[in-house]
Amino acid sequence: MPWPLQTLPKLPRLALLTAALALGSATPGLLWAQAAAPSSPRPDSTLSDTPVMGLEQLTRLVLQHNPELQAALQARQTAAAGVTSAGALPNPRLEVSGGHNSARLPSANPGQVQTWAVSQLIENPALRSARQDAARAGVRGSAEQAEITRQALIAQVQLRAYEALLRQAEAASASESLALLEQVRERVRLRVDSGEAPRYEIIKADAEIINARQRQQSAALQAEQALLSLNRLAAGQLPERWRLQASLDDAPALPGLPVLRAQADERNPELRALQAEIQRAQARLAEARASRWPGLELRYSQTRDPEIRQNQLGVSMQIPLLDTRSGPRAEAESELLRLQGRLDGRRAELGQQVLLAWKSLELARGRTEALSQGAVREAEAALRVAQAAYRYGERGILDVLDAQRVLRSVRADLLDARYQQQVARIELELLAGRHGEAELTPAVTPAASATPQP
């Protein structure tokens, strides 16, 4: 909280305010708007050659090269081949046999005996149709599983990207704090050398500079780790050095809570996958019931011996006396009930997750507004007053460092609130199935055509 002006009696109030405003204008880095805004790049060849990618371009690259998604898409092709297998007709069967006929009576003629037969299974149409329905439901389930993987991957890319932006903003804020501390240390050194301040003040300033430098290095390292995790999701296909064109202030429009709940119930890929599994279980149950009568087998045979030729036409059918297929039917019914219970439970859980994510989004929005409009401005004003009071000998270096620490903490809270707002929004879009189809073609724009990212 800023110190009241009444606690500084030795300096006139008007003079102190004038000095504080002058100090604030002389050190523009204190203003949070300048700290959060993208800085202009230096005109060197390294930055101009670094490719810049937007979030959509990055998502397309990851979707194109991610191994897990490619495996899920291949599983869908495998399930599609299962439909062909389920619709295949049984092959006919050919039998050929031969032997020798020996004469036991004088009137009989010995010689060779040959027999051949061909048979064809006429499958139960209900059984074949149920098997095909189960295979088609498996294709839909595999497609929904691939969609689950795709949407989860998009959400993960967005989370990693905003985490990288958060760490970059923290590193920029730490760099600015380090520059301010170095300025304060120079003033402290002059006062210590002139005997106006004790020696411990320079020691305290040096310790704060060491801590600020460590924070800056740690945030920069975490930003690099977030970018490396994005490259891992893209199977190492991202450029070696690149910059992300996005901002923590991005706020895509979201519908109201009732619309999000309706979209989640209709478009959530997990629910759609469970519905496909239920359809497959229903087809399995119909298949188990129809398997009691698998079909008819038609058979034609011909036998030749030295005296006669015998032709036979027969029909065979399996009679369900010993095995009535009660076991497979009971298994299919139990599996159907289990999947139905999972679907009902997941639908109820999904509604609660949407509500919780919506509450988290509202909380993050409230925190962002409160911090950006109140706490940050008060902390900046408190630091300006403390620095002005220190310059005129009304405050010690510890007061200035404490004011800088409070401002740094409030800025960090504001960055975290903006990041949590993005996290809640991404979770809502994932639960509602709002991640649209992304083109699987890479696109990288040159740095000169995009807004630079700090």
C-alpha cells in the first residue's frame, strides 16, 4: 500500500508530489503498460531472420507431425478395414477324395473310386448385418478417439504457448526490475561513498540485484523449456529459433454458460465416443442373439466307381440344443449396461466440469480487472513516492526495495491471473468441443510481416 503523505513531514507535500511525478516520467519502466506491451526489436539481422508463427500456424504444424495423432488416425483406417472384413461372404469349400474298389463277388468289377463335393454356407442375414453394424460403430468410435486426441493436442499446444508467453513476460519484467535495481544501487553507492548512508544499504542493494538476476534467468529458462515442449509435440519439426506471435491478453469470444453446456452435451468427443461404443455394444448383443442360428450349409457331391455314378444334394444346419449362446448374450447385455452407465455418469460429470471452468474463468477475469485497475497502480505510486522520499532523505533503501518487491509481486499476480484466464478458456473450449478443424499444412511467415513478440 502507498505511504500516506502525512508520514513525510519534512518535505512539503506539493514538492514531494512533483518529485515523484518527475521520477515516474524519468523512469518509464515503472509503468505496467509499457512492461506488458511488446517492445520494438532491434534492427539486427538475427531478429529479422527469425521466423514468426501465430498460434494457428503453430497448431497446424503440430497436428501435421504429432506422432500420437498420426497413430490415432491410422487406428481409424484400421477400423475402416474392419468393415470390409465384417461384410465378407464365406468362401465355398471343395472336397476331393479317391480310392480303390476291390471285388468280393465274381460279378463285381474292381477299379478306382472318386468322390468330389462342393459346399457353401448361406449365412444368417441377421447375424451378418449385426456384425457389420458393430464394425461401423467401431469406425465411429475410432474416429471419435482420433478427435479426442486432436482436440486434446490443440488444447495442449495452446497451454504450452501461453505458458511460454507467461515466462517471457516474467523474464521481461525481471529484466526491467533488474535495470531499476541497478539504478537504485548506483544512487545508493553515491550516498554510501559520500557518507550519507550506512554500508549495509549497498550490501542490501547488491543482494536484491543477485536475486533479480536469478529470477530473470530462471524465467528465461522456463520460457525456453516451454518452446522446447512445443517442438516435442511437433516431433522436432519446428524451426531451431522462432518467435510466437500471440499475447496473454487474447480473449476469443465465448457464448454464455447455457450455450456451452448444450454444446458440451452435443459436441464433446468423449460423449460421442461413448455413444459409438454403446451402438457397438448393441450390435454385439444383436450378433450374439442371431448367432444361435448361424445359417444353412448347402452341399453337392458326386461319387464315381466302375459301375455307377452317384449324385447327392444336401442341406446341413446347426441345432442349438447344447449351446444356446446364453453366455455371449449375457456378456453383451452386461457390457451394454456398463457403457450406458459410463455415458450417464460422464454426461453429469461434464456438466459440473463446464460449470467449474466457467467459475474459474470468471474468477480469473475478476482478478485481472482488480489487479490491473487497482493494485498495480497503487504499487507503482507507492514506489514513486518511496523513491522520491529516498532521494530527499526521508526514507531508507529498505523502503524503496520493499516497494519494488511489492510492485514485482503484484505484476507477477497480474500475469498469473491473465494466464489462468487463458487456461480456463481453453478448458471450456475443450469440454464444449469448440476446437475447429485445422488445416494440416504448415505455414511460417517472415518476421517482417508480423508484430514482434518480446
